[in-house]
Amino acid sequence: MGRQARGWRQRDLGARLSCSASTVSRLEQGHHHDLPLLRQAAAAVGVPLSLPTMSLGLSGPPATTVVAVRNSAEEDPMRRRPLITAAVFAAPLSLLAGLDTALAATPEPTGTPARTLDTRLAAARGQFDAAAHTDLLKALPGLVADTHQAATATRHDLDYARLSCAYTIASQLLNKLGHYRQSRLTADRAATYAEVSGSALAVAAAARELAAVLRHQGQESAAQGHIEAAVARVETTGLATDAQAAAFAQMLCSTAYTAAAAGDRDQALTMIREAARAARDLPNRAPAGRLFPMTPAAVDLYAVGVHWALGDAGTALEAGRNLRADQFPTIERKGRMHTDLARAWWQQGRPEQTATELLAAARLAPAEVRDRPAIRQIVDDLYLKHPHVGGVRDLVALTAA
């Protein structure tokens, strides 16, 4: 515990927090759930509030504490918020450890017939699209093991493409959860096996994820290089099919967002306009199972993110003015629409609209709000700065569930 490590008594910490020793005791036992005070205590003892273990010496496993709070009909969900971050990642962390182990040393195959790999890869994509993060974390080690076995046994291009796909899905999830070290490893492997497979679409999918993690690691130039190479690779296909055209539009969108993150306004705006042109003849509903389910609406959603990354919230909101959740086929994309609009509203200093969009996202897919570090931070900031804004109370209750 941070307090004990410093040799402080409860009254010593209380003096620093301007509260009594008994209040500190209740904090440590999990009986006092005031978020500002918890933040002050965490800062005082040097313990991150977001640690998914016994933050500030809270007694008992975090998940148990939250269940006990949830069973109290009179407990204000706003007061549960300090434990949300600690609780919701208790199970996924153990599953992330299992995925880490699988990445360090490929596990033994599960014994599932190789002929089911396409079905299992589709199911994994479906879990990502449904924001079923825990279920996907459970499935990934076995999927990686079995696609490895198939590729090693046959050395066929298609099996290497399947292996790349498994790693790409893993990287997508790890990027969303904010685990960039592991995501970099999975994206590198996805790119390697995609190159071996010779599939331009597999290369593009892997490059997209590698660029995403490089952006998060502050390597925008490297990210841009990977995406531009993938754009050129896809373009050499001649864009003869909708699948190839959709991949091209996706790569242009990724290029635009990467440029925006690097502050290259001209490149970002040029590329998002090019993406809109590339997608204009695509169907409004992408066929099921398409690797890049791009549509004109999907490009508009990317435009929201591009303008937000450039710091232009007003233009971002204008780009998303006509977007509706029913334009997107998956829970993940519907939720992403709402969270991207929420980021733009938050950037513009509009807490009411921010809360409305985040609440819509949480009602569709709580994991899209709860599991993404940047979005969780907005929820925390809403609570701290605008606790009485309509929807904040409901938002906290949904993301704590």
C-alpha cells in the first residue's frame, strides 16, 4: 500500500488530505467512495487510481467490492465511479495475461479441425464488432495457436493469410484497450505473415493496425510510411472489385487520420477527400464478411476523427451532422460513431452534448466507453467538472454495470 510504503499513519495521510484518520480508514476499506478524495489520496501516495488491483489498499478484490455496492439499492452510482476502473478490468487482465503468454510462446494447438478456421476467424471478427472484448480475449490464444499450426503444416499462402488475420484481430483489440506494447508485437507479426501470404488485402489490414499503434507510440512518420506503402500495394490490384475499392478507401482514411495526428493538415484533408471519392460508388451496406466494410458513411465517420485530430471540432461535427447509428451494421461502429462525436463535442466545450453521445454509446455497447482509456478519461472528467449535467449519472451507472 502506498501509505505504508511511505511510513505514514492514517492520520498522517489524513492531514495531507484535510480529512480525519477515520475517513482514510474508510477509504482503505472501500467504504468511502468520494472520487475527488480518492484522486487526492492516490496522488499523495503515488498510486495510480486506474490500477485494476487494490487501489489505495482497498480491502478485498475490486470486483467483489463493486458487486457489494451494486446490491445496495440506495447507493448513488456516481459514488461507485472510483471503483469502476478498478473493477471492470479484473477479469480481462487475467485474459490479457493469457494472450501475453500466447504471444511470447505459441501455445499448443487446441485440436479443433483446421477446416473450421474460417468460421472461427469470422466469429472472432464478430466478437470484435459486437464489442465482446472479454469473449474475444478468451478465444484469441487458441485461434493464434491453430492458425500457426495450419500455416506451419501446409505453408500455403491462404493459411499464412489466415494467420495474419488472427494477429490483425488481436492487434485491433489491443489497440482499443490501450495495450500498445502488445499491439505492436501482434501488428508486426500480422504484417510479416501478410507479406508471406502475398495478399494485398491482408497486407493492408496489417498495415492499418501497425500504423494505429505507431501513432499511439508517437511515431507518426513511420505510421505514415506503412500506410502509404499499403495504399500503393492495394492500388496495384487495379481496384477491379468492390472489396479492393473498399480496401483502398480504408487505406486513404487511415492515411488521412495519421496525417492529422501528425499535424499535417494539408495531407489529412487531401486524403480524406480522396477517400470520399474512392468510396462514393461503394454500397451503403457492405456485404457481410468483407475485410474492409467501408461505405460512404464510414468515410464520413473518419472525417469526424480527422477534423477532431486537427483540433477543429466545429468542422468535425459538421462532417458528422448526417450520421446515424443505423448506417453502421455493427455494435462497435455504432458505438464508435457516438464516441467520436462525443470527443468533438468535448473538444468544443459542450458537456451536455458530450454526455448525450457517450450515453448513447454506453447503451449500445458499454465496453466502447468502459474499455477505451481515452473515452474513460472523458467520463471521469465529466464527473469531476460537470457532475450535474443531465445524463452523467446514467452514464456512470451504465459503465459501472
